[in-house]
Amino acid sequence: MNMKNLSLYPAVGLFVLIGLVCVAYLTVNLANTSLFDQNQYALNTKFSTANGLRVGSSVEISGVPVGKVAAIELDQQLYQAVVTLNIEKGVQVPEDSTAAIKTSGLIGDKYINIIPGGSSQALQHGESILDTQAALDIEEMISKYIFGSVNK
């Protein structure tokens, strides 16, 4: 080993370290997660169906993103989809608000649209939005139209 090779090792190590930091940063951002952000609170909703909705989907009020879908689980007793929303701390959601699953565009991604109510009381961490509207199932509508017209 000569001195030229020995001085190359720290440079290669630094390059690999910078590469690993960049990969970690991209992984966190592309997964729609945040490791250090605690400026959110959780709200729960229940839908009869959550077709197409995914963890990380946007939560919007009046078209403005205010949070993300944190979890989607099944209520084993009622057989409903329980959706947990992470909402930014500065956003107050009135307790009589409505949550609806909407589609961006004709066949786009699903997101949650919160329609604010008129109550002066805001929902707190862990509370639930009781009024919900499931997504309109285009496939079901098309199949009813096609097969419904065949039976006539």
C-alpha cells in the first residue's frame, strides 16, 4: 500500500456515508412518513367500505391538504373500515364535520375530504368523526347498469 491509496479510503468512506444518508432521506419521504414530526393529532372515522383508500392518502378540507391517512383497520364486530387520520395540530375540525372518501379525477387516487360542520366545539386527539360517506364505487355502478339492462 502506498500513500496514494491510503488517502483515497476516507474519501470513498465519506462518499458512501453521504449516499446512505440520501437513500434514508428518500425512503422516509417516498413512504409519506415523518420520523420527527409530532405536530399532528389523530382522529378516527368508520366507513362501510374503504375501497382504494391507502395509508398515506391525503386528508383535505376545502381542497387544502391538512393531514394523511395513518391506518386502515377492520372493526371485527361491525365489519366496517376504521380509518385513522393524522391531522396537523393547527387545524381545528368541528365535532359535527363529515368525512367522505373522494376520488381525484375520474380514476385517480382516493383521499379523505372533511366537510366542516358549524359547531364551535373542535374534535380532540383520539375522538371520532361520526358522519361519514363511503366512496362511490364506479365498477359496481357500471356492472348494475350493464347487467341490469340485460335482465330487462
